[in-house]
Amino acid sequence: MLLGIDHIVIAGPDLDTLTATFKALGFNVVDGGRHPIGSYNSLIGLADGAYIELLSFYEDSPKHYWWEAVHGRGGGLIDFCMQTDDIRGDYAVFAGQGVEMSPLVGLSRVRFDGYQLSWLNNEIYGQFQGLIPFIIEDETPREERLPKDKDHENGVTGIDSITLAARDIGLAARVMSAVLGEGGRPIRDDALQASGYAYELGPHRLEYLTPDDERSPLHEHIALNRPVPYRIRFKTAGAKVTIEPESAAGARLEFV
């Protein structure tokens, strides 16, 4: 069963730049660690139990399934992960819906203090990447994978929602309704001139939207072949602001 957003992935070509950018936006950013597949990260913990992964590559890794999203599609908000308490069951549902993905794989990351974390997850491919979440279940305690310090200068306390730009809204709705066991709630975003479905998962919401016509900002986003996640909204006790991609390493952020 999917429990909520585990983390979102914001990626770019240089980890130091990503880290500095998000510190300047008022986030408390901590060192993450290195994966044995060429990537490394910094982390931003959130009080709702989710976190932000700022990711880059410490060596050329063209076979890494996020390499093209960063170096060919512009990076920014590239993917998101859902926490599950039954990864094999949820994986089977995705497979039954025809989602292109890897087998479940055991992965690890060595924290900068030397502690080795391990977990089980999958990779999502093709038209499903960034549209359908990859899923994770921890082998080491989950709390060891999450940053301990969750207080931020900007007042952010957690994730409100992720907005995803769907080329095929029917495909997204079919897969997500199957894994969640219920259909999404029809929604419309007048500002984005787009319609679709919303799914509530624990404290978080996924909004799958498709543009009504060429005037929608989502139409341009899709036409430019940008990564599917379009916007992340954060709950904050501080000022309500919108941060455009040029000020957030390619990610579109809203504090609500």
C-alpha cells in the first residue's frame, strides 16, 4: 500500500550549485552521500516525514536512468518516490498495468558519517518516468535515511502537492487508480488552463493535469520535453511565495 510521498528528486549538473541555491531559498540542506551507481546527493528533511533529494553525478553515468533527465531534458524537478509497506504487491499492480520498469533492486548509499543505508526500490522507464512514482521500502531503519534537522528559515513544514503534466491523462489515471484501489477526483486548474485528476495519499496530493489547449503553460512544458513533474507546492508557516524555475535550479516551487 502506498503511504505518501517518500521524497522528490531535484537534479542538476553540479551538486554544490544545487545545494547553494536551496540554502539561499531558506532550506536547511545537509550532506547526503554517494550511491555506487555514479550519483550523489544533498538532502532537505521535512516535518511531515518526506524529504527533498538534491541530486547530481560525481562521475559520468550515461546508463543511469536519470542521466538523460538531467543532461538532455534540463533537470530541475525530475521524479518522485512513494513510500510503501508492501513493495512487492504494489510492484505487481504496476506491472499488471504495463508500466515499464526495472525489477525490484536492492540499493545502498553510504552517508558522509560512514553509515550504510539499504533499501529496495524500482526504476521507472519510458513514457512512465516521472509520471508514475517509483516506490521504496527500507531494509535499514527509515529514520536513518531521513535528515534529522527539519526546521527551515523559510517556514516550510512539508509537501502539499505535486502537479504532473500528463500527455495521456487516461494512462496516468488508469495506473494510479489501479494501485490506489480508487479513482481520482476530477479537478481543474484555471490558472494553468488544465484539467485532470487528484489523488490523496496520507498528507500529500498528486495532481495529474493535461492542458486544455495550446494556451496552457503545461502545453509548452510538454512540447519542450521537460521532465513530467511540473510544480511542487510546500506547506509553510512563513511567507506565501512562488519561486520560478530560473531561481530554483529549474524547479517550479510554491510555498502555500
